[in-house]
Amino acid sequence: MTRELPMYMPPRETPVGGGAPVGHHADVGSLSIALGGSRAGAADPGTAPLRRHPDWIKARMPSGEAYHDLKRLLGGLGLNTVCEEARCPNIGECWDQRTATIMILGDTCTRACGFCAIKTGRPTWFDDDEPRRVAEAVRPLGLEHVVVTSVARDDLPDGGARIFAETIDNLREACPGMGVEVLIPDFNGEAAPLRTVMTARPDILNHNVETVERLQKPVRRRARYDRSLGVLERAKAYAREAGAPVHTKSSIMVGLGETREELSRTLRDLRHVDCDILTIGQYLRPTSDHLPLVRYYHPDEFAEMKVEALALGFRHVESGPLVRSSYHARDQVPGAELKRLRRAATIDADGRVVPTAS
């Protein structure tokens, strides 16, 4: 079963940053979106209203034993998940695969990025014991892979880096064999907080550039494009110092008014700092208070961008309309292919492990 996502219909507005929409979905602000993303006017009297999305923008309805089990356990433990806070369309699929994104350091962000649905304001919450509590809470969930992220905490001297590192350490002890990925803020470009996180040896260090260089200011008001590239580059260096090479990862949203050439340049910039993993997804406006959607990208365009990114040398690329930063995260961690084969394996009559046919 699938569900259509609620979406504010973008009004006729000037594209963010002054860029012009391009391609076969241009000028979205002046038309309604019908099936297939084609142009259409208002519905005829007595007929069903047109969809607000192209027909490829559908999310799987959350279901399944694993999903309901995780929902019950997480609710009872009082953990924040970005899956819920950011209204991720893939929550059903990811939770059914026993992959979750835990949000630490509270639920109030000190930044007000133009695309993000997470609450912003002045945080009043801090719990020095959170790393232990998170690990103890995650232990009974039986997760194969966990992503730990946070709101931006510019109010803290280290931006929350120590809590990140201690959470990684506690998760390693409580859940040996589980993949641990961290999705971190930029720590205002400071070296010491990033080094603190990398010393804890995450499997994947994720930091998102989110959009092309031209659109950084309206999309990520307190972030900087070159700063984010620097975070990814230095993370590799600090991991080598710690004796635990790491895979780095970043994510891009499309549909904010960028051009394909700008996207190609961003892919090259990420590879220049040796970023290993890339996710590309469609921006969907959470509310009318957020940045307007300029255009929808067709699934064929996402496929083209994946081919382009892989040709540049990315190790793993997820590219599709509903792809988000943590989508299929368990399949990106080092050793993921072996784990996948083990999940698919069966036992023959002699007790031997036999991979199933793909």
C-alpha cells in the first residue's frame, strides 16, 4: 500500500537565489501538478481534484511487524527520531528493515534552515547521561544499523561533539556488530569538535551539503558550502590519525532552483574531498513557511544523476524522489554486502549456509 504525501502547492514565486527552473518540469509555480507531473488546469466541476504531486511521489504506508515493534519500543523509551521529527517519507521501509535514526541533544535546533521541519528556537534541554541512555534503549531494538544525528547546538561550547563521541562509544559496547553512522552539524568549522567525534571511530561520517553553492544562504542560513566540504575532508584525515579509516557521506536535495550544471559541479566538489557515499532526493516543502518548491525531478533524471555520480568514483549512490540522507543506510556501511548475503542465506539439509538466488 502507498500513501500520497501532503504538500503545500507552491505559489508563483521567484526561484530561490535568483536561478531559473530548467528542464521538462520547469515553471511549476504557474501550474497544477496532475498525474505524471503533466500540465493541467483546475478540475472540472463534479470531478475528483487533481493530485498535488506527480504520480511517482508516493511513500509506502508504514506497516509490518518490525515497524510496529520499533514504534512501540521507541515511544516507550522516550527517544527522539529524526524519522518522525522531520516527517521522513521512508519511515515505514527503514523501520521494517530495523534501521533507525536517533536524534540526540534534544528536539530544538539553534538554526532555522529554510527546508527543515524540525523545531527551532533556544534549547533548554541537556542530559549528560544521554549517551548511556541511548545505548541502553537501542540495545533491545535489535537494530542492524543505527544513524545518530542531532539538532544544531550552537549554544554548547563544543556543539555537542562530546555527546556524539560518548554515544558512539556506548553503542559499540551495548550493541557489538551493529553499524554506527553519525550525521553531524558543521560545528561552525571548528577542528576540535570534529576530531572528538572521529576519535570515537564511527563507521560512516555523514555531513550534508544539502544544495549547490549558489543556494547555500537561503537554504542553510548559518552554514557555508566550503565549510561543509572542509568537514568531510578533515574527517578522513582525523580518522586516519585515529587508526580507523571511515567512509564519508553527504546528501543533496533537488528542486530548489538549482541547475544541472550546478549539481554536476557539486558532485565533483564532493569527490574532490574524497566523499564516498552520496544520496540525492527530491525536496518536498514541509509547510507554507518553508522554501518554495521550484520543480519536481523525474525518476529518469535521478537515474541519470546516479550514473554520473558513480562515474566520478562514489562508492555508493542512492538517488530517487523519496531518497533521504539515511535511506538504505545499512547497505552503505563497510561489510554491508556480506551482511546482506547472510540475511538472504538459507540452511540446506546438511546444515550448510547456502545463499539464495538473487
